[in-house]
Amino acid sequence: IFQTIMDFVDLYNETIAKINSELNEERYRDYDPLTDTEREELDEDQIEKWTEKAKSGLLKSDTILTGIVGELRSDVYGFVDGLSSDYDSLADLGITTGDYTEQGKLYVDEEELRAAIEADPEAIQKLFTATSDDGNDKNEGIAVRLYNDVLNGISNITEKAGAETDYSLVDNSVIGKRIKDIDERIEDYEDKLELIEERYWNQYTALEEAINTLN
């Protein structure tokens, strides 16, 4: 039980750190994606370094990720209703947060955790795994809340940005639809340019013929 909880805390900290690193990554606004022409003028190493700068900070202050990390932090800070008041929060197990600058990182008092496990292992199991019959998340265990919020976060990300799949050729995400709309507009402009080019060519040909006639 002790090791499972320690692994849980480590994975939570890794997850929070990863999301926070994306939210706080520096944005280099002078580095736009390279065009094909610009790529031809650079070597592979230069292209790689430029692309790394261009991609940096794309998720800085992203509202979806900010919402996800906020939910996760709320999950581990909260109490679980319907349990013994001795063990209805992670703080009762010696699991607490550090300074606010660490953005939600958890710390474990191992002696306090071992003592809690020794005193009432069943209560601790419920603290993590309790389920709610009425859909009230206040009655759900910490791990259950986290699981549900992570799934909801994945759903929100997929709805906006789509997902890499091998079984679907249709991308109905917000970004996917925008890309499709831009592609369609590009095709329309290309068609219009072809018509303009043809019209100018016909005018040029007519002008050539008129000059020849005058000569």
C-alpha cells in the first residue's frame, strides 16, 4: 500500500510538472514556421534549431491545459465526503503541497503515511477508490476524481485539436475544421489565379496580334 501511494504521488508530480512546463514555456514570436524557400537556404541543423524555437511556447497559458491542471490540483486538495474524518483527505496521510511557486507539487511525510496505513488501511483505500452512487464527485475517492478529470481533459483536447488515429480519416476537431477551411480557401484562390492568368494571357496574345497587324 505504501509503495502504491508513493508511485501515485510520483506520477501525479510528473504529470503536473509536464503540464506546467508547457504552460510556462517561452514563446519566440520572431520565429515563424519556415517556408519551403527558406528551408532551401538553411542546412539541417539550422532547420532543426529554428523549428524548435518556432514550436516553443505554442501551449503557453493554454486555457484547456490551465483548466486541466486546476482540476487535478483541486482533486488532491479536497476532502472526500462520507469517510472517517480521520482519513478524508491526503493531508491526513502526510501528503501535502510545497511552496506555491512549485505549482502543486506533492510531498510525502513517509512516517506519517506508514502510521496511517498501519492504523486503518481500509479507510485509506476508500480515500483513493470510493465511488459515488448519485454522481456527486464529492463522494468520490481522490484517484477516481483524477481519473475522471483526466479523461474529460483528453476529451476537451481531442475536441479542439483532434487525435492521431489509424482508424479515422475524418478530423472534426476545431483546429481540424479550421485547417480544412483554409485548405478549401487556398484551392478557391488557386482556381481564381488560374482564371486571372488565363485572362491576362489571352489579353497579351490579343495585344501581340494587334501589334503585328499594325506593323
